Amino acid sequence: MWPNFKKVEKLQVNRVTRRHLDWKRLVRSIGTMRHFHKGRCMFMFMLCVPTGLFIAYIGPLSLRFLEGLIPMDVCPLPQGTKLQGIDSSVALWSRTDVQTCTSWGAPILWEGMFNPTIYDQEHRERGTSVALTVFAVGRYLDAYLWEFLTSAELHFMVGLPVTYYVFTDAPERVPTIMLKPGRTLKVIKVERHARWQDISMMRMRTIADTIESHIRHENQYVFCFDVDQVFVGRFGSEALGDLVVLLHAFYYHRPKIMYTYDRNPRSAAYMTEGDFYYHAAVFGGSWQSVRNMTEACYHSIMKDKMNQVEARWHDESHLNKYLWIHKPSKVLSPEYCWASFIGFRSDIHVVRLLWAEKHYSKLRD
Ligand SMILES: *[C@@H]1O[C@H](CO)[C@@H](O)[C@H](O)[C@H]1NC(C)=O
């Protein structure tokens, strides 16, 4: 009844050798796998490095390109609605690839929506004159002012009287520009703040003061510009309106959740939702509206200073907050301040103003 011990032993040996054999086979196959693996790694490495470099190089570009495919909202006005007053000639449905009006019915101006001749004629008849303010403090003056002003002579409100207000800490270094008839340039000395953020924020106060002291007596409209830009196409009377602001070229296709509003509840610029992300590099309107806006922004900035907070994007954050409460009457498309490094966008048919190349490390110290 007992099993044959010899048989059992043999069986066990057999099992052990078989296991041993299996193990050997396994080792061998792992060996070949390792060999294969090594080759694959080399291959992957040779493939991945250039691909990685390629993605690192074009990644931001292609991301911007893909972002450009996200459709904008649609103008909610019923088809055929005409705008009031001087904007009645605007063809809101001549562009279907972009948003041509805001939810409150203000036009968003794109190439192809307006007839420049109609605007120019109307404003000449009204005797419109425009003030342009620009700050050229520290090294910004030598780096940008000459090109900014020379290009403005070629493209900004051509045919209308224009008064340039150049604010600078070094009036003696303001270049002499040949101005067309009807156009004048005034230089106003301002103090130089140590930090560029302060220069940028304090300009709100300076603009409000200058509107009160000078501009309101001479010009119906005022436009405020950053100096590190160049006019490259018509920036004409179609842009005039009561309160005019610009869609930021980075954000006009982005989901709202990505807008970089100020999210700090301690700041006066704090906001949780908004309509658009506006760019502080260009804003304008009637002197009354621009005075009100710059004054309000200045007060918000001072409130923040008292509370020792600074809004995320400085004066731009305060501007966005103001415009959430006071809706602009006209919005300019990113044609009116384009950045060429964004790359190709099929909805940008003309470029009117271009960000100049920035040399922050040289300029902001
Ligand atoms: C500017 O502010 C004043 C005072 O708050 C107000 O009466 C006026 O209507 C405002 N004007 C514009 C154009 O916003």
C-alpha cells in the first residue's frame, strides 16, 4: 500500500530538472529580451531626443496654433440689427469666423466690418481731434520712442488733428519728429519711479491729471499707448468711440477660465468672472470716459498700496476690473495690437499695431 519510494524520488528529481530547465529557458529568453530591449532603448533614445527637442521648440507655437482653432463666441444680436449713430455702417455679419459684437451689443471691430472712408468723412465733418498719450521713461525712450512716433505719423488717425503727449523723465532726449500739418507734440516731464510696475501704474494718475489740465480743452478723444509698439497699418477713426478697449492677442481664443484676472480677494482688482481679457497696451475713448477710467484705476491701485497688495498684472488687472463694471462701447480686435510670435492665425487679416521686440532684461533695471 505504501508508494514505491524510489519512484517518488525519481519523480521529484525529474520535476527539479524540469524546473531547472524552465528556469534556464527563462534566463535565456530574458537575455534575448534584454538584447532586444537594449536595441529598442537605443532606437527610442535616437527617436525621442530629436522629437523632444522638436516639441520643445515648436510646442508653444503649435499650442498657440491649436488654441486658435477654439471658436470665439457669437454676436448675440439678431441678424440685421444695425448699430446706432456713427457705427451704423458697421457690418456685423460680414465676418463669421470671429465674434463681432459683445453680449451688451458693442461692436468688436475686425477688418472687413467697416468702411474707413465713411468714418474719416464723418469725423472730419465733426471736427474731431484726438490726443495720444505715451510714456517713455528711462531706457524705453531711446529704445522705442522714435519708431513709435514715426510710425504713428504714417498710420494713426491720418487726416485728423492729433496731439501727442509724451511723458518722460528726460525731455531733452525726446527725438525731433517731422510732423504732418495739424499734428503737434507736447512733452511733459514726469518723475521716474524705481520699479517699472510703479511707472506703469502711476501713468493712470498722470493721464487723468493731463486730461483735466490740457486734453479736455483741445481734444474730444484720447488714446493711451504703451511705447514698445510700432504702427504697421491703418489705426484710424473707426477706432474712436466713447470707451474703447482692446482684446488681448493672447487670450481671445482661450477659455475664460484661463484669463489671468486678479484672483486675490485682498486686491481691489479681484474678480471671479469677466467678459474678455483686455490688454492695457491700448485704450481710449472720449476724454470724459478715459478720465473716469484712469482715475478709478488710480484709486484702486492706491487702495492696494495701502493694503500692501499688488494686483497680478498691475494696472491691467485694475483696468479689467473697471471694464467688468463699466462695459466698453467699442472693442478692438487683436489686429489693433498683434504679437507676431503668436504665429499664423487665419482670423487676423491685417495687422495695425505690432508689439516691438521686448528687451526686458536690458530695460527693466
Ligand atoms: C464720469 O464720472 C462722473 C462722476 O462720477 C459722472 O457723472 C459721469 O457721467 C461719468 N462720465 C462718463 C462718460 O462716464
